[in-house]
Amino acid sequence: MPGRAKTKHRSGCPVSKSLEIVGDRWSLLIIRDMMIRGVRNFKEFQQSGEGIASNILADRLRKLTKAGMISSEAGETDGRKVNYRLTQKGIDLAPVLLELLLWGARYDDQAAPSAVMEAMAKHREAIIADVRRRWRNHDYTPLQSRTGEWLLP
């Protein structure tokens, strides 16, 4: 019967299926940049400081769009510019990314100041609620500035 080809999964494990979508470094960093830094277009992703190659960035944006994690739309002032936005499926990763951030900071001596991380850990729910509010309202104000300063709610 004609139709979509079924995707072959490594296993039926939900962790394995999740990793098939976001299990590479670049995909999670793209989602992080959208969620925390307010990044929205190709040029901003390239300037995020991670050093992602343009071909890899284009591939990951395409894969995340196909997986329903992000959507694309024409720019407000320039229709040739494409802006990306997390979908509900993408924004639902907010608690996971916050926990990854806190875990990484806990085990990295070079991470963000411990007072900031302690405040984030203490106010997890408020931060996640703020991320979701910003997403609902199309508010692209970052939680972390380009200089690295956290702008917590």
C-alpha cells in the first residue's frame, strides 16, 4: 500500500527514540539557542559561538523541522529571511535542557558562577514557566545575553 515509509527505530525504548531526534550535539545546541538565547535565524545560529559549519546547521534545521521540533516562517521585515521557532514539541524540552544545564555546571569547574546555578536550581519551575510564557507570547527576549549574563525572571 502506498504511503509513508516507516522509520526504522533502533529499539522501542523511549530514550532511544528521543535520541534519534535530538541525540546529536548540534540539535540540542540549536534548541538551546532558540529557548535560552532568543536566536531565530541562520546567521544568528552561526554567530552563537559554537562554531557550527553552515552545511551542518542547514542539515540540523531541516531535520528538526521534519521532526516537528521547530517551524520556519518568513521574516517580518524581510520575507527572504527565514526565522525559526520552537513548536510545542520543542518547547516541551525546557525542563530537560534546564536539568542538562544544571548537571553540566555541577560537574564543570569552568561553568557559570555557582550562585547563578543555585538560583536556577531553586527556581526551576519559575524559569520553565517564564520560558513557556515567552514562547507563547512570541517574546524573543533571551534568558542569557550574548555576554553570558543570565537574565532570570
